[in-house]
Amino acid sequence: MKIFITGISGFIGFHTALKLSQDHEVLGVDSFNDTYDVSLKRSRQKILEDRNIEIIERDIMDFDFYDYIKDVDAVIHLAGYSNVRMSLEDPLDYVINNIAVTQRLIESCEIFKIEKVLYASSSCVMEGQELPWKDTTKEHYHPSNPYGWSKYVNECQFKSSKIPKHYGMRFFTVYGPYGRPDMAVHSFTKDIIEGNKLTIYGHGKMKRDFTYIDDAVNAILVLLGNNEKSNIYNIANSQSVYIMDMVVAIETNLGIKGHYNLVDKHPAEVMQTWGDISTMRYMGYDPKVHYTRGIEKFVTWYKQYYGKLN
């Protein structure tokens, strides 16, 4: 297959491209914007280009999809803004980058009759539902932040499209090597090493369904080989873990005790996420990496990449 990936030098895009390149022709686009450390994105880019994966560096808002997707077999749409807290500060950016860009991509896929499109949604869409959150729920959703709303709109955009097979992926707190520095696992590791005090929201009682990157990529592979009707799926580990348990796992692997500042829950977030993955399990998805093993692998990578504690 020939597969086009938007956000190919992003965290999930990078790992997906690496895996797919073993058996498929892969190319993609990335803007290399400064939403977080650009040098990390460049490191991913070098690894991908060493695998002869073509990366087009372009602002996706001005990108002409027509020249690149006209002969592909599938598109994986992972580009977009994804910082929940920042979406409260600049909601217009999330409308432009997550909604307008997605509409342009959909229209291009319709013109060239792309048969299959996978796209990133988020667990944020399902806030307010009874736990565990089910991807079969048909109720109206009420996200608590602009990022969540932008992803809900993306789902509606694809449902209204003429693309034959489109599969939404509601990712739950994906983490792992080369992960985003603004995510908790990465930022807590950095702060513990540097002796900074960790700000832990919800007084340490918040819980997240941490999904290791290898499991998330395997879920994408399952959906890429799927020929069922269009649908939306939870991509999760299906274990809800206290944030403090994750912090302890980081401390254990670093051999350093952190210092905490326990504060109230952030207004953009919920106390708990937990995804029901029954539908994905039926299709063959089986997450393998327990969070303690995932943290061990992440910390090992972090120390090697940043040259810390060697």
C-alpha cells in the first residue's frame, strides 16, 4: 500500500510511519511548528528520512493535498493542535488548525476517491459520559474544552463526508519515547531530574488511561486492515491509573524522589478517563504494555536522548 500521513513528524505520526515503512510505501507532510520543542520533531524527521520516507515540510493550512494524495491507497490524518489547556487560551487556533484543515483534507480525499481514511480524535470528546467510556455510545457529547469540541466536529465532518471508509481514533493519553514534552509523563520526568517541584492537578487523585505508543500504533494497523463500515473507536489500554502512581513509577525508574505541589483540578480537564475497548478487541487489538513497563521504557529513552543520569 501507499499511505499518506499528515503530522508525520508528530509523536504518533512518527511511530506510525516507522512501523508502516517496514511493509508499505509511506510519505507525509508536517509543518514543524513551534507548539513544542522543534528539535525533537527534527530528530524524528532525521530517523524517518534515514528510512527513505518522504517528508514534505509545509504549513498544512497552505498545503495542496492534490499533488500528493491522488495516487495513495489510504490517508492517516494525525496533524492538528492537541494541547487541552492551551486550547482555552487560544481557541481560534484550534478551530483553524483542527477543523478547517480537516475539511480541506476531506474535500481532497473525495475528489481523488480515496477509499480509506483514518483520523485522530480524542477521549476528550466523551467527557461527561458514564465510565468506562464506550465508543458505541450514541448520546450527544459535551467536551469541556475547545480541543475536545474541535475533535467532536472532526467526527461530524467525516460522518458527513463521501469517503467510503473512515475510521475515527479516540486516543487516550498516549505516551512513550519521543513523546511530546508538554505531556505529563515527559514533563514530570524532566522536573524530577532537574529538582523542580511538580504541579499535580486534582491533588493527585486524577486518573488517566495511559496508552503506550506501541499499542496505539498496533491499533492503527488493525484499523488500516479493517474493511468494516465507517466507525469511531477507542484507542486505549483500558486501565485507569492514578496520576500519582505514574509519578511513583517515574521516581522508581529514576531513583529520585520528586517534590510536589498538589493543586485543584485544571478547568480544562476531567478527574478520570477510562476507555472501553471491547469493539477494538473484537477486531484483534490487544494492548500489551502495562503502564509500569511503559514508564520504564520511556525513562530509559529519556536518559539516553537527553544524556541525563548516564
